Amino acid sequence: LAVVRERGMDTAQATSPGGCELVQSIMDCTGRWLNSIPGNLRGDTEELFLDDNTIRVLSNVSLLLYPQLWHLSLTRNSLELIEPGAFLSSQGLEVLSLTDNLLFTNYSLTATALSALPALRMLDLAGNQLREDMVSVLVSNLSSLEFLSVARNIIMRLDSSIFTNLTQLLELNLEKNYIFEIDNAFEGLQRLQRLNIAYNYLPCLVGFGLTQLRVLNVSNNIIEWFLTLQNDDLFELEVLDLSHNHLLFFPVLPRQSKLHSLLLQDNRMSFYQQLPNGTSLANVTMQFLIIDGNSTNITTVRLWDELCHSNLSSLRLLDMSQNQVWGLPDDFLAQMPSLTHLKLNQNCLEAFHLSEEDPLAMLTELDLSQNQLVELGVKVGLGDILPNLRLFNLSTNRLQALPPGVFTHTRKMTTLDLSRNRVDLCPQPGEAESLPCVDIRGVETLTHLSLAGCGLQGLSSRPFQGTSLRHLDLSDNRQVLSGDLGWLQDLVLTLQVLSLRNTSLASTAVDFSALSSLVRLDLSGNSLAAFPPSLRTLRLRSLDLRDNCLPALPLDVVQVPLGRSLRELYLSRNPYNCCTLGWWDALQLAEGLRVPDGREVTCSHGSRALSPGALPEPVLQSCRWQTADLALLYLVLALPTCLTLLVAFVVVFLMLKEKLLKMVKTRCGVSSPY
């Protein structure tokens, strides 16, 4: 519940004696463990927030000291009772939030207290375990209300007696109750513009006739049918949300309306004019038995023709994703000349046809992903088809090619997603073209292209000629780098984001140095055993090296141009050597560089996987021996042996000294006196 009023620029903050925060005339006592409203707050308080406290009773004297109060919030207390005279001194109260309390216990006395608020405009009773009869009593005398929320209660059925006196109501929130039936509950609300009945148990909406309503949200119910009264009245309806229901047919909409957003996501909807097996049900009718009190009406409709009676000329957004649509009726899109966003993803489409008769001249986004498309039919003539299209999503289909010239008239397309189709790119003119293929050459406006998981077997020369690609995704193509990499030459000046994830990249000989504009590079999921030297001169801001075979990074990685420009570096799931972590220490000291997966980075020492930031002392000692100077190591190993040999020589010499002298004397023949 948000309320905004014009105030001055002075936002001086102070603390009141009760520990509450004061900003101008706004008092915030949230989460202060209060069991009653403090009596020592400023008397000119206009807004008082008492959320997250333990107040159980709002007594007759609680607000006597605050006659200027216009906004009171008691959300998430244990409020069970508001005494009948509690608001007698606060006749100017306009906004009251009582969310998540226990008002069901004494609702009749609380209703008496609320009836003393002639200026109340906004009331939030969500989460109070209220039944429909309790709600009727609580709001029976609140004719000034403009906004009412009774969400998250236990309301099950609505009839004409509940909201009878709310003649000024503009917005009503009934979401997350247990409503399964509505019987003329809103007919008296002549000013109602926004109605939210989401997350309930409504099985159908038949005879919808709230002409003044602008926004209707009935998502997340179990609705199978939506039928509007078929007359020539002008409906003000602008937004209709029927998503996450059980709709079997396209809704029967008003003949005259201002509808611009129609949300039909996640239903069971299909069109039955032509079934996938070729059967036609165009002449089959359906009958609805409508029982209203003592009167019974039988309405006969041909649901697949009802579109012709609905005015969809103002529709800008149509979301029919996650349904069971096999195909669209004839002239279905021709009724929507203002359509800008069309979502048909996650359906059963096998073909999609565009022609000059259905130009979709205003369409900027078309999503046909996750279907079973094997054909995209485009009748290209002199007229424009999709002239304003900016985003075209064809991912996860069974396409092998696109019609030649399909992008001839798409003068504004910036994003094309062909991922997870078995497509190939057309080569440079003059070379043998391996049909079928997709030709994107010369699409000057194209900046984002995804070809992930297309099974590309190396790219022909210059397939991107004439484009200005900034984002290119070639991930999950195991052989895309197997051929000549000359295709990079047309992207060196524009390419900013390149994904080569899971492309079997193992060689460091791939030269990235020419991609001077590159700022984000994804090399994860490959077999790199060394850091590619050509990356050192790039000025990337993000680099992903996860899931490779890297034992270490260069020690000077933070000193080269790459290290100085990097802001994001992903490194986990590599077999780093725990004894060569100088680069890791340098990364930790680099200013402005972040390793988002740093906690997942491990290094190997023997058979152990350790965190590089917390190596045990025995591991550090072992690493010191492994990284010591070899000459010194050999000297240390040889010194004990040399000393041992020297000592042994001296001992032997002393023991055999006299015998040696006699032997020498005998040999030389010279007598020596003793």
C-alpha cells in the first residue's frame, strides 16, 4: 500500500522519546516491540507506522493525541480489536493498513470503529482470516473508500450484498482467497476500474459485463471459459490477465473495447477450425446453459468464429505462450493492426506463415521459440513484412533454413535467436552454398545473434559480412572452431560479447587479439590446459574460464592490460595446483576485480581438493619443498654424503697410519730412526 503526498524538501531526521524515528511529520515506530501506541509522540504527527509490533487492542484513547493523523499502518501486529471510539479524534484518517492481524475475532466491534472514518479512502484488510460475511460487516459503512484489499483471507463466495455501499470504489483486491463463485457481486460498483481476483478457484467467467473496468486480473484460477456479454456497449477494458488457468478456447471478448494487453499464458487453449490431422470443425457449434436465478438461457456460439465479433484493433500485447496451439485461424493476426508484442512460445506450432495481407506492421517482438516449427513461410513481394520487428526468437524448433530474403524488409531488427535449430549460415557469395542455410549477410541493424546448440561444423568464410554484431553466442557447437577462423574479420570492430562455451576449445593458438572491442568473453566448458596468450592484450571486463583444465594462471595476469581492465573473473572447476598459487594471491589484491565464484574455486594437492585461501600448514610446507631452488636442494642432499665420506676417510687414515708409513719406507729403501 503506497501513498505519496507533496512535501517540502526538508528531510531532517530525529529520534522521539519512544525510540521512533521522525522525519518531518512522519513517525516510524516499526519493530519496536510496542504493545500499545506511544503517548509521547509529537502531536502534529500526520503519518504513523507501527508495523511489526505486538499491539493487540487499539483502545478508545490510543489516538487522542494525534488529531492530524491521515495515514496509520498497523501491519503485522497481533491486533484483535479496534474499540468503537478509537478513531473519533482522527476524523481525517485517509489511509489505514491493518494487514496480517487477527481482526476476525472481534470484527463487529472493529466495524463500528471503522464507520467513524468519513474520509477513509484506502483500507487494507489482507491476511486477517476473514470470511465473506465478516468483510460485508466491516465495509458496510465505508462509502468513501476508493481502494480496498481483502487479499489472503478465507472468502469463498461473493454476492451482491458484500460491497453494496462502496459506490466510490476504484480498486478492489481479492487475490489469494478461496473464491469459487461470483454472483452479481460487482454490479453496484459503478466506478470500479481495477479488479484483482487472482489465485482463487473460479471455474469460469460467463456473462462478463463490467463495462467501466479497465484492468481485470483473474490469473491463477481454474477458468475453462471466459464469455463476455455480446452487445454493442463500449467496454473500457484495457488489460485482461487470464494466464495460468485451464482455458480451452480463445476468450470471447467484447465487440467494442479498448483492450491493449491480453495475457493468456499457461492454459490449455487451442483453435479448432483446423485440427492437426486435417479434420475441420468449422461448422460445429457449442451451447452454453446459463442459469441466473429462476431464468435459464441457452447461448449457441461457434467458438472458432467468435474472434470475428471481437474488436482487437487496439491490442498491443498478446501472450499465448504455454498453450496447445497447433495453428492460427485464417486472418487471426489481420484483426490486430496495432500489435507490437506477440508471444507464441511453448506451443505445438509446426508452421508459421506471414504475408503482405497480414503485415504486422507495428510488431516489434515475435517469440516463436520452443515449438515444433519445420517451416517459416514468408511471401516476400513488393510490400513490407515485419518492417518494425526488433526481436525475433525462433530458438528450440526444428528449422533447417529460413526463406531467402526474409530479412529484406526487417529494417529495424536487432536481435535474432536461432539457437537449438539445425541451421547453418550461408557462405560468401560466389562460394558453393550448402543448402539449406540462413542468410544474415547485409542485415545492418542486427546486433545480437544466438546460434547456440545448432550443430555448426565450422563457419564458412564471412557469413557475418555486412552486419554490426555486438553479441554473438556460438556455445554448445562442438565443431564450430574446427575450420578457418576468417569469419572473425568482419566482427573485429563491433563485437563486444562472445560466448564460446562448450565448443571443444583446447588450443591456445586461437588468436583473440584482433577483437579490440570485446568486453565479455565466455570460454567455459572447454579443454584449455594453458591460459591463451592472445587474451593478455584485450581489455575485457568479464572473462569466464570455468570448467577447463587450467593448472594455473600467469603470475603477471593482473599487470597486463587484461588484468587492469577486468572487473569480473569466473574461475571455478579447474584443477589448479596448490603449490603455484601466486596468481591467486595477486588476484585478491587487485583493486576493482571480483571473482563471483571464488568460494567454489579449489586447488589440488595429491588427491585432496582444497580452498586456495585456507591451505593447511603441512600442505604449505610440502609446497615449499616442491618449489625450492633445485641447486640448493641438490647441495643439501649431497652435503651429508660428502661429510660421511670425509669422516670415513679420516678414520681409516688414522687407523692405518703406521702401516702405511712402514710400507712407504720399505718400498723406498730408506732407514729412518725411531
